[in-house]
Amino acid sequence: MVTPTLRLTVIVAAVLLAWATNHNVRADERVVRIVVLGDSLAAGYGVPAGYAFPKKLELALRARGQSAAVANAGVSGDTAAGGLARLNRSISDDTDAVILELGANDMLRGFEPNVTRAALGEILHNLEARRIVVLLCGVRTQPSRGDEYKRAFAAMFSDLAREHNALFYPAFDDAFVDDTQLKLPDGLHPTAAGIEAVVTRILPKVEALIDRARRRDH
């Protein structure tokens, strides 16, 4: 015989199970909020509206079934120090993940790697404290300052990623920097096709970033 107490217990258990199941689905399927903190390479310099990297990345992620929104916090001409100065204005606390793409202008202006490293390190510390996961992007863009300068920046980027346990993409501009067909006449910025090439290459790393952000929820 099913007593009223037993019936009530079964109903409560079913409700709790349904709530837990729905809660887990929402955690796994909710929109992951990504911000691209960068310079003109992120801002979309020289390409039509809608062709900037963050927008094209968001479309590519959606095509692969990823629930993600990608915001553009790129400022043309920005340095690592500039990104640090505007960090809290650019990255709200409800951000899940950041793609950090700064350093190209530091290289173009001949900054010492340690100067760039200090600013990027402060950015990473800030995001860590706010539990925002990061994909750090290196860059190859530079004037002719020699191989030693280039190696110093490459080591700086990889060391920072390791020290802060950030996901790492060695060179944001790798997809177009050696291909004149994918660069604007200035030789520094990608065309719309160049941006598509960047998205194609970086997509696996961004999906790993989304996975890391979702695992942080549990």
C-alpha cells in the first residue's frame, strides 16, 4: 500500500531529480561569454564591418554547435600597457573567457620584451583573480630587429602562458604574415580572407578555451 507520506517522498525526489538534470543541462549549454582583448588585429582594421576577427570567430563557433558570444575589445594601436590600463573597463566580471592578443605594437615600436611581459603579466593576474580563463596569443609581426629580438618575444609569450597556466597560441598572425594574398597593402594587417584563415587555425584552441570555461562551472 502506498501511503501519502511515501507518495509525497516520491514526488519530491522526482522534482529534485528533474531540477538537477535541467540545471546541469543549462550549465553545459549556456552561452559562454568571450572577449577578445587586442589591438588592430582584433579590432578589424581595414576590413568591412562584420568581418573583424571576433565576429567571424563567433559565426564559426556557432557553425560547430558551440554556444558562445564573442565581443570585440580590440583597439587599433594598442600596446600591452594600453590593454592593462583599460582592462577593467573592457572586461566585465560576467566574462567567462578572454582571448588576449596584444604585443604586436610593442614589437613594432621596439619595446623591450620585459616591458611587454610586465603588462601582460598584470593582465593575466587580474583575470586569474576573477576566475576568467585565458587564451594567450603570441605574434610574429615585427620590423627588422633581428632574430634575437624575435626569439626573445616568442620566449616571453610562451613563458607567460606556462607560468599562468593559460592556453597558448604561439602566433596570432601566423596564418597570413607570410602570404601577400592574405595581407592588406600595409603588409601588417589581414584581409577578410586573412581573418578567415586565422579563425580556421585558431578554432581548436578556442574550443579548448570554451571547454575550460565550462569545466570551471562545476
